Amino acid sequence: MHGPALSGWLLMVLCGATGAYCLLRTRDGTERERASARAEALMGFGMAAMAVPAALLALPEWIGVVYTVVFGAAALHAAVSARAGGHHLHHLVGSLAMVYMALAMAPGAGHATGGGHSGHGAGAAGSAGGIPVLTGVLLVYYALYVLHAAGRLIPAPAPAGVPAGGSGGRTAPAWGARPELALACRLTMGIGMFAMLLTL
């Protein structure tokens, strides 16, 4: 409705808020949960910085190198941790996708017009810097991830004889340790990544 700049603002705010919540989650839970929350906070803040509209802040062209180094290191850490399985594989894909977008935005950094920041405005300017097949694979991955995460957020029906929403006298977990909020953050970042990849 108002062009790509509005999308950049929305992504920046959404990803920044998601990163902040993930940062709060690093205070609770097991070491594995805290490590996952740290990785998700880095991803959220990185996506927020990448989505900053060029009208707000013109970042130098070498910022792509910073993204590549930071998320390359995150990908290496996720690859080492992936032997434990679980969510580390998703962190690996996310970090590699950030490296890919940082590299793709470098050639068109000076041609972004009013839209998203750097490479994220390049698609609007007609000078996409991504590899179509790789972008397509990542888009399919994130589309499936978003559908899977959204499906897990749908509440299961309460067993017979148990009142819906009842906690059986137990106190609810602290808001920073609620698994459904962590899943909602992952869903939000998956949608954000999908939207950012669409601009390549």
C-alpha cells in the first residue's frame, strides 16, 4: 500500500521485538534452552538491522562483510552443535541464509530505492543479487517451517473431564519461559526471513 519502505519498518520492529524477547529468555531454562535463545536473539536483531529502511539510516557498503563474518561464525557454531540434533539444524540454515542475503545485497547496495535496506531494496529496484535456485530452495524451506510452526501453535483439545484452560492448580510458567511464546518468536522470524528472501 505504501511501498516497500513500510515493509522494512514493520520487519525492523517485529524482528527487533522478537530478538528482545529471545534475549529475555536467555535468563531462564536449561543451558541448551539458553543457547537456543541466544542464537534466536542474534537472528532477530540481525534481521531487524538488515530490514532498516534506507530512508532511516544509510549503512556503509562494508556492513555486508560484518553480517557475513557474524553469521558465518554463528553458522559454524550451529554446525558444531548440530551433532546434538534438534533446533540447531534450523539455526544453521538461518545463519547460512543470513550470510547468503548479506552476500547478495553487496552488489546492489548502491541501487536500493526507498525500499528496504541495501539488498532488500535491490529487488524493488530490479537488480536482484541472489541465485534464483538457492533463493527458491530457502523460500520453500521457510514456507514449510512457518506452516509447521503455525500448526504447533494450534492448541490441542483438552482431554475429557479436564476443563479447557485449566492448570489443575499449578501456577503458570513465567512469561519468559512459556514454550508457546518461544514458538511464536520462531514463527515470526520464519515469516520475516521468508519476506526478506522474497526481495532477492
